[in-house]
Amino acid sequence: MYRTVTSITLVRASFTATVKTLMILLEAKEGQYSVVTRQFVVRPSRAATPKWISFMRGPRFVDLPFRVLLLLISVAGLMPAAMESSNPQYVAFQVLGAILIVSVCFVPLTAGLMGLVLFVVFGITFPEFVNPFPTVAGAAIALVLSHLRIRSFSLLTLLLFGIVVAHTAVGIWEGDGESLFTMAFGWLLAVILGLAAAAFERRIQSEILMRTAQARSHERNVERMRLELALDTHDTVSHGLAAEAAIIRMLGVEARMEDRSDSRVTELALVNVHTQQQLRVLLARLTGDPGGRRTMRAFDVEMLKAAEMIGSATEAGGFDIGIRVEALPSDVPAETLETAQFILKELATNMVKHSSATSSCAISVEQVEKQMEIWIEFEASNPALQAPTRTPRSLSARVERAGGRLSTSHDEGMFAIKVAIPVGNGVAM
């Protein structure tokens, strides 16, 4: 008796520790487990940035500083101190130049080409005033160079210096206009700014790639450690369960030698079997299908194994339960398999608890087709002096959650229970 109680305690402790450990590992991908609070702390996901903000900010890290700088330049060009005349046409050119400088942030090549055209037009119209459009061309050159768009950079550079050289040689408009030295100095500043931005962006991207690679490597290491811990936990607990199963068999042999049956030993054996089944399910879910229970499983093979294990367990306690498994579907969702195994275990447990004899107990499992739908049907019968006052609570609740049906009957000293669940609608534990 003392050994029986000790074995029950060991089984319960092992199963509880196994479930807690493996469930912590199963949920580890969704957040972090706090040892202090013994709760999961899920990292909140960042809210999606509105599209208009992303558009204004730009896709690169250097785009925002570029755009702020060009916005300041355009605003400075519209200040009263920058205006050399109050002529409406001159003011219109200044406003158009400011707009083009801002447009460079989004369409640099187009804005740069338009700026070069207006460079010539402004020089012809107002040759005595400072031309604002070389600034547009310089900003466009800096931005396309920051993207390392060499063809666009070369085109804008050739056009800019071509206009200046042509004016110097043949005089496109009256006046001196922009000197070649001044234009070359502005172009050099634009080139330095563009190359610096390109180098800075490349450094940022390379750092991101390096950190991403490190994070992936760390994730793989954590995953490997996670699986190793799961396998070690499985091996440790399964060895303990195997030892407990051997103790249970010894208790059963002693009971049979004394020509008696012990329902407590049988119940203990069933708990041991169910613990081993659940341990395999948790390990398979961890290594194969961590989040889902939708993976198709070899239903017929697994049910035959479960029937053999339950039969051996009940035999250890002196109960003779004949379990017959007919033709079953080969592939069903894993959740249906778990539900079916739970039902089979519950039927055997109820027989051990309530049967009035240790023999003439039987369970059958088969596949039936009802209304073009496949169902798994369980039929169990055992001797009973009187009909139970109610149906098994846990079994009926599980069947109801699975979308199945349960019925009981009592006739001529035999209690019968029939359970049917649809394939694909099982509710996993």
C-alpha cells in the first residue's frame, strides 16, 4: 500500500514538472518567461508607421537630414533679405526655385533637369540678379550621388558645366553670370555632401546586416539549446516513467499472486500510460509543430499503440479489458488524435473505477460514415450491478467540445457507453 501511494506521488510530480517545463519551452518564442513573476512577458509589437510619414521621412536613414537641410535652404531663399527685387516675375522665379529644391528630395533627376532649364531662362530674363537655380542643380547632384546613381550624376554635371562653359564662350545672356570657379566650388561641395551621405548610409546598412546576422545566429543557438533542453527533459522524465511502470507491473504481479485485483494499481498504470502519451505529444509539438496542432498524424498506428499500452496497464492491475481497434483512417489532424486517445483512456479508467467485475470488459474503436462525414466511434461495456446516476463529467465535456455525441445504457447487468466524434473537429488538450 505504501509503495502504491509513493508511486502515485512520483507519477503526479513527474507529469506536472514535465508539462510545466515543456509548455514554458513551447511558449518561449512568443515572449520572455519571467522567473520572478513566473509569467510570460510578451514584447509588444511596434505600431505600423503611417504611409505619409514614411513617404516624407524617406526610405533611407540619410534622407530625413537631407530633406530637412533642403527645406531650410528653400525657406532661406524666400526670406525678404534674399530678395533682390520686388518684380512679380522675379518673385515667381524665386518661389519656383524653392519648390524645385524641395522637389529634389523626391524626384532629384527631374527636379535637377528642370532647374538647369530654368537656370538658362532666369539668366536670360534677369542677368543682373543672382541665379537661384544652380542651387537646385547642386542639390540634385548631391542627392543622386548619395544614391550612387553615377549616370544621373554625370548627366547633371555635364549639363551644368556645359551651360556655364557655353555662356563663358559665346555669352548666352548678358552679364557675367556665374563664374566657372564659383560653379566648380558649389559642385565640389555637392559631391562631398553626396559621397559622405552614401558612405554614412552604407555604414549603417552594413551594421544592420551584421547585427541581423548576429541575431539570427543567437536565435539558432537559443533554438538549439531549447531543443536540447526539451530532449533532455523528455529523456529524464521518460526514464522515470519507465521505472514507475516497472514498479506498477511488480505491484500487479503481487496482486495476481495473492488472487486479488487492485483498482488503484490499474488507475496508476493508466495515469502512467497517459503521461507517456502526453509527453510524446508535447515533444512532437515542440520539435515538429510548435504552434499548431493541425499536423496530420498516423491515426491508425497511434491508436493501436495506445490500445496496447492501455491493455497492458489494466492487465497489470488484474483487469481483463479487451480493446478492439478496427480499420481507422491513416491521417487525421493531431488534435483529433489527442481527443481520441483521451476518450480511450477515460473509458478504460471508468471501467476500472465502476466495473463490478474484473472480466467481461470490452472497448471497440472503429470508423463509421454518417451523412458523408467520417466519425470515430467508441463502444465500451462492462459489468455493473446498477446503472450510474450520471454520465462521466470529464468525458462528456470533452466529447461536447469535440462536437461529438455520447450515450449510455444499462441492460441485464451490463453498462454500455457509446461515443462518436467527427474527424477534424477534435479539441486538443
